[in-house]
Amino acid sequence: MRSYRTLDAGPFGGMGMTPGVKALLIVNLAVFVIQTIMHDYSGREIGALTGLFGFIPGQAIIGLEVWRFVTYMFLHGGLGHILFNMLGLWMFGTQIEARWGRGPFLLYYLVCGIGGALTYGLFKLFGMDAFTPMVGASGAVYGILLAYGMMFPEAIILIGLIVPMKAKYAVVLFGLIELLSTASGGGGGVAHLAHLGGMASGFLFLRLTIPSLRAGTGLKNPWRQWRGKRRLRVVRPEAGAGGPRPVDGRPAGGPPPSIDRAQVDAILDKISREGLQSLTTQEQEILRRAGRR
């Protein structure tokens, strides 16, 4: 994965580490430590872990060694390889998981990773690379980058740590680079097909699970409403003991609710347009209070 980060690091530091991203980081780093100790996959040498758990198209598809579609994501070919993948996972994955929740985020991550392996495998099944292992989380991370660009299209990220660019344009740029690299036959030890497969799988997953999603425009109102209904509950004061309670949940004659649906919807709309970094301290507090209930 290439180098990129958000221009404003506030949302990452403010949110802290989300549980799904934290678990993925721990597992990937732990496996890499084991690889390092075993001198696994150093240069062209294939180690025991890579031989058993890396994605080898001929063995995974023809040999039905289906575990390889998942296990290859947790192996890496070197320090730079795992560094950029984990950096991308942390920077973009935390914001996505904060919106979706741990379960949907991890499912999306796996779908993108499996889709990347399947795309790579189908194109390499009968070539010289049919029994050459592929490793790395790049396919899944490219899928995360796609989701980030669609959810926060106006957020600014730095390409190569130098060039600022809106997320929606960065996604198109990375996609074109991978497409052109694949078409030109340029490999250089990089599985461009897996990157494309991860992005394509992520896009199809979002289209199938969120019918209202449109490429390049972010998440629309139906997703905001689904998020508001299923992930957040509006905080309202409890009715007094024995007091009448109208259908809206407030005691008769009592004060209005401290947080209403309109406030939450407006904040979620703002996140969809501008990203989490656009929220004020008051808006963040409203979301925290709503999420506790």
C-alpha cells in the first residue's frame, strides 16, 4: 500500500483505537513477528508459513485449500509491506468502524480481502504464477480506502505524504494506477489484481447491502436513517413514577427531550458530507450521549 494519511489527524487521535482495527493490528503484527523469527518469505525464499497459509491460486482454487483465501491477509513480505498496510488500516479503518460498528466493519474487511484473492487467483490460475504465493492485507486495505472515499469524499488526504487531495479523487487515482499497472503487465512483485479485486468487491458489497449508494457521492439519507435507527437511540427523560406517558416517550407536561432525532440526523448528515473532523465539541458530545442509550 502506498503512503497516505489524513491532513487533519484530529479525528484519529480523538477517537482512539476502535476494537476491530485494534484486533486486526495485533494479529497482523503478531504473525509478522513469527515470520521474522522464522525468516519466512525473505526475498524469493518461501518459508513454511507462507507455503502453508499464503494464497497460492492452484492450491486454493483447484486444490480446494479454501483457508488460504483468508490466511494470506495476515502474512506480509517485509517491514515496508506491513507498515503501509497497517498505517492505511488504522488511519481509514478507525473512521469507518466508528460509523458502522465492529461486526459490519470486520465483515467488509474480509469480503474485500477474499475478493482480492479470488480476482488474483482467477487471472493467475493457469499462468506461471499459479503456484507462486501471494501475501498481504493490501486487497482489504484498498477496499477500506474505497469505502473511506465514498463515505468522506471531501476529506483531504496526503498522497505520498506530500500532495493534498480530496478522498474521492484519491480513490479514483489509486484505482487508475492499479488498472494501468495491471494492463501494462507491470508487476514488480506487487499483486495489482488483488488491489483491484479488493476495491471491486468492496464496491459490490456496498451496492448490494446499501442499494441507495452511488459511486463518488458518499452515503445518502437511507444509510443515515439506518444508522440512526439501528445504532443510536435518542435520549429522553424518564417519566415520573405513576405519571402519564405519551406516545413520544416524555412525561406529560415535562421538558422536551435533551437530544432529538433532528439533531442526530443533522450531525450524521454533516459527517457524510465533511467527515468526522468537521464536528464541533458539542456535536461530538451529542453523538456520545445518544450512543450510550
